[in-house]
Amino acid sequence: MMKHKLKAYFDKYVNLSDDELELIFEKLEVVQFNKKDFLLTAGAVCNSKYFILEGLIRVYEITSNGNETITQFGVEHWWITNLDSFINKTPSRLSIQALEKTVVFAVTKTNLDYLYRAVPKLERAFRIITENMLIAIQRKDEVYMKKTSKERYFNLVKSIPNFAQRVPQYMIASYLNITPEYLSEIRKNNS
């Protein structure tokens, strides 16, 4: 079942043969995390990229004044990592945490580099995935600059099905850079 999920995902980008797919699966590790488990803690080096098979993840940092700021959420069929730490082998300023029971495929940088050489189509797939990720970040920045807090909230919950039911309100507020009270008001006035 897990192989089929990943194959269907990569089929959107490249056509992998059964042999290529088997080689990829040999280099992936299935890892399970319980709610509140950390995939990465600030100060550690990020050694893996994670493909979320099931579950929900948040990426956050602790600001200089001690507050948590959520920079990203990840849901099923998304890749999550701290790219700077993963590529450059530097300590992460971000933490990555499971918000519910989560199952991922994890791939180390060593294994991913090997797979890029052994399955060149995979490097092409990740180039497209990375381009799509950068476009999403750019769109998010545009939304933040041009939309009201209310519009940002509805844009977020519309783009990720069942998101508002899966994530605590204070975390959504942190991600949107608004207070939980203001988010509560937005939700109350539009229910």
C-alpha cells in the first residue's frame, strides 16, 4: 500500500519503471511518530527528507522573545525537511514535530544522492517538486502581503481539506501571525 502511494505521487512528475521504484524503496525507511514526537529539534542537523504517508506535521522556531512561530505545516503526500540544514549539514534553527500519529518515508542525504545517480529521473522529479515548493512559498508571501487575516485564514483552510479540524486554533493563529482571540472571532463571525 505504501509503495502504491509513493508511486502514484512520483507518477505526477516522472514515469518510474518497477526496477527504479524498487531501488528507491530499498533506500527509504518507514518511520512512525506518535503525537508530539519530534522529527527534528532545533540545534540538531537535519539528516533526512520525510514523505508524509499519513499524519500531520508542523515546522516551527522559537523566536528571540521565546514565542513559537509556526512556519509550515505538512500533510499527507507532502515532503518535509529543513532544507538548509539537510543540504549544508548545519544545525537547524527549526523544529519539526508530529501533531498526530504520523507515518513517513525517510531518506538520508547519502541515500538520496545515491538515488539521484542511480535513478536520474528521480532528480528530475525532485527538481519539479522543489520548483513547486518555491512557487507555493512565493504565493504564500504574496497572500500575506495582499490579503487580510480573515482572507488568509479562509485561503489556508480551503487549500488543505479538514485542516481546521486537525490543527489546534492557537497553532493556526501562530502560522497566520494573528492572536488566537482574533482567529476565534473570525471563525465565530463566519460560522
